[in-house]
Amino acid sequence: MIKREVRKAIIADFSRRKVIVLLGARQVGKTTLLSELYSPEDKVLALNCDNIDDRLMLEERSTTELRNLLSEYDIAFIDEAQRVKNIGLTLKMIGDLKLHTQVVVTGSSSLDMANEINEPATGRTIEYCLYPFSLSELADNSSEREEGRLLETRMIYGCYPEVVTVPSDAKRTLLNLTNNYLYKDLLSYKGMKKPDVLQKLVRALALQLGNEVSYHELSNLLGVDKETVENYINLLEKCFVIFRLDSFSRNLRNEIKKGKKVYFYDNGVRNAVISNFSPIELRNDVGALWENFMVSERIKRNAYKESYAQLYFWRTHDQKEIDLIEDQDGMLNTFEFKWNSKNKTAQPAVFKKTYSESTFEVITPENFWNFVK
């Protein structure tokens, strides 16, 4: 069993007597993690809200009914809670009960959960995100040396649990995931009017990996308006398929101020979207894959370490650029990602002059561990 970094933090929060909300894409291991949060002697209630009978046990219930349902258990798991109508109100009521029972809720989408939980249940929940395995988690299970040996495999097939544990079936697992699971909540969402456009948009984003994204160009490509493109990208982000970085701008007049770059949370999912699992030596997108891999690993690392750093990219109108800027309490740490360590690069002189206190580091396959652990 590969231990998840977030497990200890979740268990430590049991003493706070709040509802714990665990968000993450389908198939990233949320249900498996739940099974590691209790002892054999605990009395456990497990509800899976993909099942309508379990869902109805929570919908439109009074405080008394919820108390009767939960109070005899030490711990209660509510899996895929985004399926429950008015889940935010239900969690508020559970939180107000101050039960001995520890309630842990999971959701594979924050489409409705974010709005519903944040408003009614404010102050009653603690939220975590679970991602595909991080390199740090995998190295703790084996070793940095072993994970270094598998680096090219991870860049192509990613780090979803089933991909890692059954590598011989990785391609089929990823194609099944992207075709049947990843958009399950999104495609049933009331705001999803054109599922065929969604599939084309994901592919277009996958092909533009590492490049600045233009909503205008995407709208022309897909034959829909810019608002639809932006709305669908928002939905993909809330289903943990992709995430966006804004452009960094503070002082320079020619800094791009409204740009966006889109990354995939998992390299394997990105490659499945374009049906390309070719080995590294046969690819022309290795630089983009390395950049996506490292930025997504930094997202995981910061989340699990509860770092609240803001991430950006930087570019000027005359094509000066930095792959990643991390703003940690006003301190700017900047990074470039190079798959080939022989390709020399330096922090642009104009950036160094303007933001003189910033740091700069080139992340390569030879030195990436400090960046991701």
C-alpha cells in the first residue's frame, strides 16, 4: 500500500470535530484512503452516493434524522457527496450537531459542492484535495533511485494509482479513465450543453500544452463563443482535469497582464486525450511534458505541505519568458524546466533587474527532487 501524504494531516484534524471534505478526481484513490482512516475496532458507516439508496438516506433529512443515522458510529464516510441534493445544508446540519462521530465526505467534482458547501457550511468543514500519486509518495514507497529510473514512464503514463500499481495495463486504464470516468460528473452537470465541444476542447488544450491559451482562438477553432470556452475550462478545472496559471505582472510596462496557461493534473491523462503513448525518444513534445509534469508535481507538493504560495508564469510582448514564478509571501522564486540539462538558460536580465530579490533555478532530470519533495 502506497501511503498518501495527506493521511496524517486528516487524522490529526479529527480532534477538531469538524466535517472533513476530501476532493479529487475520480480514480485518484479517495475511497482507498478512507479505508486507512480508521481502526479495526471503530464502528464505521460507509455511504456511496453514486448509489441512490445511500443518497436518499441524506437528502431532505431533519437534524433529528441525521443524528439518528450517524450518532451510533465512530466514523461515517460519505463517498461521492456531490450527488446529494443540497449537500452543503446537510453538512451544516451535521456540523451543528457536534457529534462524537467523525464525518468524512469525498467528492470527485467541486461543480456544485464548492458553492453549496462554502456558503452554508462555512466554519464547519476542513477541506483537502487528493491528487494522483506524487513522486514524493512513490519515492517514499520505493526510493528516489527507483523513481528516477521510472521517470520517462511517469512522464508518459502519469501517476494514477491503477496505472502505477498495474503498469502492464496502463494504456487501457488511461483510455478507460478518460472515456468513462473523468467527465462523468461534468457531462451530467446542468451547465453542460455541448458535450461534443467539451471533448474537442480538451484535445485542443492537450495539443497546446505549455503554451499560452487564447480563448478567442479556441472559440474560432471550436465554433462556439468565448464565454462557452471559458465556462467549459472552468468546469474542467472544477473536475480536476486541468488547472490554470495566470500571467505575473507587477512593474514592467510590456509584461503580458491577462495571459493564461493550462496544464493537466496528470501527464497520462493528457497523453490519453491525444492517444499518444510514444516513448520519449520518438516525441516532439518532451519539453512540454516535462514542464507539465514538474508544475503539477509542485501543485501536489504545495497542497500537501499546506503552502499557500501563488503560482504564475511570466512573459513579455517581446517574448522574454519564465516558466514558473512562485510568490511566497512576496518572495519570488522563479523556475525554468529543461528536459535536456545541456540546454543552458538564465533568468531574463530585465526580470532580474526589476525583481532583484528573486531567485532562479533550472529544473532538470538531474536535480528535480528538491523541487518536488
